[in-house]
Amino acid sequence: MGQTQHQFTMTVETDNLCNQPLQIIQGDDKFHSLFQWNRELAQKIYELVAQVYNQHPLNFPISLDTSVWIK
């Protein structure tokens, strides 16, 4: 974020709810500590992880908000 690089471990599990697949994405403790006060930004990162997991194309750079860019 900003000029600081962070690394997180994200896991994706698939479960069924009413016979429909449901993806459960979970960040590690460091992720939760960093984003505990910015749930909107955390949600955008979860959505980005879901796109990668589901092999959807990404267009770089990606802006998650005005202070965070992924190149």
C-alpha cells in the first residue's frame, strides 16, 4: 500500500449451499490485522482473489482505491 509492499496468504475453499457452489476466501492473520479497519478495501481484495482463482482475465494496473495500485 502506498510504497510499501505486503504479502498475504489467501485460501479459497468451495462448499455447497442449497446445491449451489459457494467460494469461501480467507486471508491470513496479517491480512486481517492490516485491514480490520478498512473492510471495503479488504472486500475489493477478496474480489480480486476470486477473479484470479476463477481464471478471469485481469487488466493491469488495478486501482483498489486512491492509495492502492497493483501493477
